[in-house]
Amino acid sequence: MDLLQVEHICKTYGGGEAAVHALKDVSFSVPRGEFVAVVGESGSGKSTLLNMIGALDTPTSGRVYIGGEDTFAMKEKALTVFRRRNIGFIFQAFHLIPELSVEQNMIFPLLLDRQRPNTRYLEELLAVLGLEKRRNHLPSQLSGGQQQRVAIGRALITRPSLVLADEPTGNLDSQNSSEVLALLKKTARQYEQTVIMITHNPGIAHTADRVLQVSDGVLTDLGGCRE
Amino acid sequence: MKSYLSLIPISAKVRRRQNRMTLLCIIFAVFLVSAIFSMADMAVRMEQSRLAKKHGQAFTLQAIMDTSMGQSLFLIAGALFLLILIAGVLMISGSINSTVAQRTKFFGMMRCIGMSRQQLARFVRLEALNWCKTAIPIGIILGTVSSWTLCAILRFVVQEEFTAIPLFGVSAIGVVSGIVMGIVTVLIAAWMPARQAAKVSPIAAVSGNTGSTDRTQRAVRTGALPIELSLGTHHAVSAKKNLVLMTGSFALSIILFLTFSVLLDWVGYLLPQSASDADITIYGESGMNCVSPQIAKAIRAIDGVENVFGRRSVFEVPAELGQEGLPQTVDLISFDDFDLNALKKDDVLKKGSDLSKVYGDNSYVLAICDPDAPLHKGDIIWVNGEALNVAGLLKYDLFSGDGFSHGKVSVITSDETFLRLTGIGDYSLVMVQGDLTDESAAAISDLLDEGLLFRDQRGQRTFGTYIAFVLCVYSFLAIIAMVTVLNIMNSISMSVSARGKQYGAMRAVGMDGRQVTQMIAAEAVTYALAGGVIGCTGGLAIGKILFNILIRDHFAYAVWTIPVFRLLIVVLFVASATFAAIHAPAKRIRDMAVTDTINEL
């Protein structure tokens, strides 16, 4: 069974003549464990699509199923809980909490859920992300690449089935970009997670299992690139 | 655009919503000062016309200022000016601080494209002064209109000595002090933020470092509290300047409240208001019990008379008090039911007194004695071979000028008990209360036999002045409270706006609406607790000092006690201010689209 099913999603901003159709009847599905890249011009609707999948925004019409659950049928509170347990987010601007240390930032979604972190898993993540020696540092004491690794750690701490990354390397230099990307792929494989990642970088897109292109709100499946 | 400064009104238009609270703060400060000085001016004009009428010559302002009334009026107005200035600076600098902190990137960009440090500082100062353009006129108009309203209340509702107060006077002093207050507050308040803005490095525009993250030195302690509460508390404690401003404004208004309340006590001692204050008093020339109850009965039938009550008295009755050092005689005074009720209303009974036992024919009495030779509740006083049980004590001597009994012991009995003990039926004093016209007073006077004296005290009641003073103090306190609530709401709202992006990210990674509210509440409660503790401690200390200077030194029987009721009001006020401050920003963050905040760089 597919982990993610997107069915006839439309998103329109405004009305009448000024209406902007950000997404036009978008449908696709992604099986568990697949690494998908979403490409497209600026303003094509990529981020809107990702926000819909992550239930951060509501579509004008259509449905999204994650693990068979209709996310838009859920009440706000249930949706928040569902999101923090099942979806990991990675943003271009990292969005770490400046007052929390590396370790605290990583376990933040668990703390919100009143759960204790699994120490072994946390140590493993810190090791995989190369942050063991930085665990007590504040975000302001880290480089951009390190901050993005913390954000990846935060996205993975709840062992979500789906990881959504909006240009995770957009703020990084090429060295850091390839490191972060390699990490993301490694962890996704290691923890059997589905990753949907927006990128502008064709080189990065080519390493994905499948590439989806969004152009003027219309989605085209470009298929696998690696083969 | 003629100059870079032309950007100021454009920016003001764009940031209208964010600037609304700052504008309100300036309007309040200007309004308060112009209302206070306008009122002081009107009072002086009233005094001028009163003196002119009395002495038949015009009095200059200087002449009024030389009187103690004029001096104290302007001294009070000056002290209030200073207090409002401090409160205004605290509030407005908080607002300007936040707007500057939120626009670090903008200032960095300005520096990038060539604005000098001085130009940036001038920009921030002029931007603040630009608010005065609208805030000062509004504040002055509000101040003048409210001084008219207050004058009308004094003239038509309170009346008494205020019937000569001018109604629609525009006070030049009020207008000028309002303008000065507006400009001075804003300039002082903008001074620090302007320097801060000038310090912004051009790199802030390109790096996106807004400074707030760099200042974080230590990670939040988690574990003891849920994460959202730890974060909220940390938000309050980590920004030291904001903590001082917020705690300061909470504490200042509590201190003002507790201090001003002492002024109310002071007026209570200066102009004691008793439920048994008489408009007309009738007594015998000889000072003996010689007013017959029939006269009292006849007075009751006269138009306008509301209450008639009498007292009987016998002085230096031999008595046994059972304690060494106490006198061997007592003064016996009878109070009828109305008079006894008045004791309770006036709150002159010491704690533990049981007034209910005294009514009717029995052996219970109330006693007045010196604090150094005290009687206690339950003590027995033997009079005419009869044991009188002390059911309660009075806080001070009602019958002496200074509140001390000077070694005498007075015993208050009910009418019935007095009659049984002494057999005396006539009154030594009959008092009349009511809305009495000259005709009614004359009718009462006509009833009196020879040997009885009539004292007309209708014009001497100080109720009007007392009420006017209480009204002024309470309205000032209400305004201070309102300004504090507004300021706290504004500051919390600003603090939340400044962290909008962070809160958006927290919501994206799973913080629910309740947790957002709790995080903001934890921040507000931290300010409230710190401000409450400092305010109550400071307010009680200052209040006690003021009590000693104003009251204790002049009314030695006065005892300072912890004002529990007022502290309860403070707690209620702090709790409701905190609730009001949390509600709107928490709702804003809950309703905010997560995508709006996380997608912007």
C-alpha cells in the first residue's frame, strides 16, 4: 500500500478575475521508503504542494491520505498530534529554537508530546548526524550546515513515516549541501522513511528515486532518474 | 521624496497596526497630564473667584500660588507629572524598543545602502516624534473634555464648595503641559532604541541574523516544567531589558495604588465622615440631661428630617474596674440603636467586639480607654453594684479632639440599659439629620424650650470635599491601572510578534494551540509574579512610611495594618491584566497560518 496518496488537490488564492490557481488537480502517490524530488520554477506551486501534504495549509478541494488517514478530515488538535508523530519537517531556513541546545531542539517534538526520548536512538541520531560533540551547543554557535543537521535530527526523532523537506540545502554551500543530502538519504534508508524534497538543484534531483515537476500548478511525474 | 526622512510618514502608514499601541500610550500620557493640569487650573480659578467674592478684589495667580492651597495643588500636579512621565517613558520605550528590535534587518539594509549611524538614530527619533503629530492633539482634546466633565460633576453633583468651578474653561497650562509631556516622554523613550538602531551592523541585512539569537547565552532548562512553560519563562527572563520594563510597569502601578490608597486613609482622618454626623444639634445650656424625649419626637414630624437620635450622659460615676492603675470613675453615655449602628458603619469598633450584645436592656456595654491602661473584651465594670460586661472596645475616643481618652474610661450603653442604671430619661444631646431647609431648621428651633441651645451645622459637613478627593484619587488610580493593562498587553503582544516566525515553526513541528497559549501565559505570568512581588513589597513599605508621616504623626491612635483588601484588589488586578494580555496574542498565533511564517526567509 502507498504511504502517501494525493487525490485531485486544487488550491486557489483569491476569487473572480484575480484568482490564482496555485495547484490544479494534482494527484499522485508515493510508496513507503521512496525518495522523491519535487522540481519547478519559483512560484510554480512546489511549496504549496508540500504544505498541503504536511497539512500546514488546506486545499480548496481534494484529499491527502497518509498511511491511509485522511488528514483534512481530522480536527485541528488531532491533526497537530498526527503531524508531530507522523511527519517530519525540514525547512530551508532551519527554524531552530534559538534558546534550546542542539539536543533539546532535536527532542522538541517528543517533549511537546510529553514523551521521553529513547536514549539509544537519540545517541545514534547524534552520531549519524555528526553532532555528538555539539549536543550542548546553541544554534547560534553552529554553522549553517550543522544547523540543518539539527533540523534533520528534529525531523527524524519521532521516527516519522514521512519526511518533508523544503529546499533543505537552499541556504548551504555545495560542500555542506552534499553532506546534508547524503545524510538525509542515509537516514531515510536506515529508518525506512519516505522523503519528499523540494529542490532547485538538478544535480540533487537526479539522485532521487523519482522526480515530480510542478509547472504553473500542474504536476508531471518525470519518473525515476537514477536508472 | 525630498529627503530620506520622507520615508518616516510612509513607514508610519505601513506599520499603522504595530504603532497603534505606542500611539495609545502617548495619547494616555498627554491626556492624563493635560487633564490634571487643567483641573488644577480650574480649581485655582474657582479659588480666585471665591476670594474675589469674599474680599471684593481680584487675586492674581501669584497670590493664589502663595496660599497653601495653591501650592499644594501645583505640588500634587507636579508630582503627578513626574509619575506620569516615568510611567510614560517606561511604556513608550518598551514599544519603541520592540519595533526597533523587529526591524534590525531593515536598519541593516539602510546601513548597507549608505545611511550613517547618526542618520539612523535621527530617523528613529523623528519617527517617534512623528507619532506626536497625531497623539498630542488627541490627548489634549481628551484631557480638556474630561476636565469639563469632572468640573460638571463637581459643580452639579458634588456641589457644596464647588458650585463656583468654571465649566468650559480651556487651560493654557493644561495644553502646554500636555505638549511638553508628549514630546519629552517620546524623546526620552526613543533615546536608547535610537542608539540601539544606530549600532546595527550592515551585515544584519545580508546574514539574516537579527541579533536576538546571538544574545542567547544559555540553553533553556527543561525537565522540571513542560517544554512550553520552560520556553515561556525563558522568554521572559532572558530579555533582561524587557523584563525590567515589564516588571517595572507592573510594580509601579501597584506601588502607585498602594501609596495613593494611603492618601484616602489620610483624608479619612482629616475629614472623618461618620454615619452619625448631625446637621443640627440640640443640647442643654447647663450641659445636663435636659432635652426631653417629647422634643425629639416632635422634631421627627418636621419636613425634611430623616433621623433624630439622642445621647444621655452621666460623668464620673464611681466604678470598680478590677484593675490597678485604672480610674475609679467612669463616664456613662447612652447610644440609641441608630447611634450604635453608626459605630459599626464607621468601623470604629476594635476587632472582636460584639456589638449585637449591647442592644436592649442588658448588662453589656462598649468601653473606651487609653491604650496604656487597657480594658479587654469580657472585663467586668461594677457600677451602682451592678456588673457590666465589656462586649467591645472602640478604636479611639469619639468624644475627645485628639482621639485619646486621657486617662478617662467612657462606657457606652444602650438607651434601655442606661435608663435602668441611672433612671435618667432626658437627653443631654439630640442630633438631627436630613435634607433640611431654612424653614425646617427654624421650625426645629421654635420647638425648643428656654435653656436649650441649637447648633446649625448644615453647611459644615465636609462630605463634598471628601467625595471629590476620593473621586479624583480613584479616577487617577483607574487610569493608571488602565494604562498598565494596555502597556502589558502591548508588550506581550510585541514580544509575541517578534517571535512570530519561531512560534510558526514550533506549530509546524507539532505544538498545539493550547501549548502556544500556555507558553505565552508562562511569559506573562513571570512578569506578573515578579512585578506583583516587587510592587506589593515596595508599595507596602512606601505606604507604611507615608502612613507614619501623614497619619501616625498627627493621629497617634492610628494603627497601620497590612491592607489585606487592597492587596486582594492588586492580586485580582494583576490576574486580570495578565489574562487580558495573554488572550489576544495567543489567539493571533493560534489563528495564524503556519505557512505564512515558515516560508519567508
